[in-house]
Amino acid sequence: MSSTGGTEGVLQQVNQFWSMLDDLSQNDPAAYRRFIHKQMEEGAELMAPPELDSSLCTEILEPNKGLLYINICSWKRVPAPQDPSKPLPLCAGKLETDTDESQASQTPAALLQQICSLRSEKQDVELEAQIISRPAEHKKDLIQVISTTFVQPQKPEYQLRVKIDTAGVPRSVELTVELPKVCSVSECQLRISKDDVLLEVEDVYFLLLEFPKTVNEDTASAIFNKKKRRLALTVDVL
């Protein structure tokens, strides 16, 4: 009886949730779009595969002598430590073995390139594990850092201005960003709220700006000029 009652309770909550969404979509379409957009963004961020940061190499002495490569990745599913004194959250992946001795002769750069080329779906499955918290351990002269792929993104040149009408009333905000290292708009990640805008090009550019006026993010439109390598964003003022 308790199991049936629990199932009915969950189904009732789900029906109430869908009913709430139906009402929101009819009574406030803009709020409904913002809600769905936020959920999709959070879902995409949660499902993103781990990003390789560096690789470590150490020697195994027992039971069989050999080399052990440890890939250090950042993963948004693993929460950042709240304080430097707190235990470091870790997520362990599946241990893979390789009997091909030619792998040991690879250069660190070639090894990292091979790791980076793995399909993201395979990484997702192999690194799926229970999140645990444990202090980071360090043993002197045991672990050797062989390479790193981290690149500090730079702040691009930009112009931000408010356009006003003939009566002097602010009507829109225009942002122009110079992106000489970008070849396609698909390289850009653009996120807009009523208060600010975030532009990211992985390992290349990072720009976070507050709007001088509160804007209606649903009216935002962006155009990338491939010839001039320039992104132009326009959004209406509330």
C-alpha cells in the first residue's frame, strides 16, 4: 500500500508541474521561454564531457612493473571545493590497460593528442562514477607532470553603447566585439540575461560585461561578419 501511495504521490506532483508549465506558456509566454531556455542550458552544461587539463606519468613497481598515466580533467558534474581547507571532490574513471609497448615510446604531446581525440560519448561512459571526497595526496619525486593543455583566454576588444531615440529615450544596447582569431560563429558561446552578457570562445576569448541598462534578453539578435571577424549584438532596453 505504501509503495502504491508513493507512486501516486509522485505522479500527482508531475501532473501539477506540467499543469503549471501549461498555465505559464499561456499566460506568460516570455517567462515560459526563459524557463525552458534556462533548463536546456543547465542540462547541456551538466551533460558536457570532461575537459582534459593535464596528464601525469608515474611508475608502477608491484605486482608488475610498468608505467601508469593519470589524466586530470575538469568536469562540471564534480562540484568545486567550497574552501581551500575542505576535501577535494574527485570522480574516479575506469582504469584502462594497454599491453602495446609502443605506447611507452610516445611523446607526451602525442599522448595528449591521442587522448583529446577520443569520442566524447566514450569519455562520458568511462568516467561515469560515484563522486567521492578525499584529501589530495602528494608524494615527493613520485609524480611527474609531462604536459598541459590549459590556455588562458584573452579579453577581446569591444564597444558597448546605448542607442536613444529622438526624444532621448534609451531604446537598445549595441555590443560590437572584434574576434580576429574566430573563423565561424559556431566557435562562439553567447549567453545573455537582462543584466549582462557572456561571450566565450574556448581557450581563445572570454568577455563578461554588465549592460548599462536592463534589457529584454528575448529580443537579442547577433550577427557575425566572417570577413571582418566581428560579432555585433543588439538587444532592446526594457
